[in-house]
Amino acid sequence: MELVKKNENYIIYKKRSGRYCIQNPKGGWIRGADKVKVLLDEKLIKMEAPKPKAQPVTAETTPAPAETPPK
């Protein structure tokens, strides 16, 4: 692992896979939302706003099938 940044609150490492891991001063690992917050504060990752979900298809919004003339 490559040392990225070290300060009194945590140590940030970058793995060979490109992912980051963060260690607290006591030697424990920081995970989850706390890890994301630290990486965002250090500008090591970017977060985009979630894309809006597509509207569910209902009978009202579904176009009626074209009628075929009888043979």
C-alpha cells in the first residue's frame, strides 16, 4: 500500500487496486460513511448526485396497441 496522507487524525493509504483505506491513530480501520466523508474532504473521490429513477410504466402512460384490421 502506498501512503497518500498522514495527519494526527488518520492515515490514508492507496491500495494497488486503486481503492483507499484509512487507519485511525490507534491502528483501527475507518469504514463506511466516515471513510467516505474523509475521502471527500481530502478531495480524493468525487460523488455525483444520484440519478432520478425512471417513472414506472402504468396503464395510463402506456400507449394503446395499434388495432389491426380484420382479414
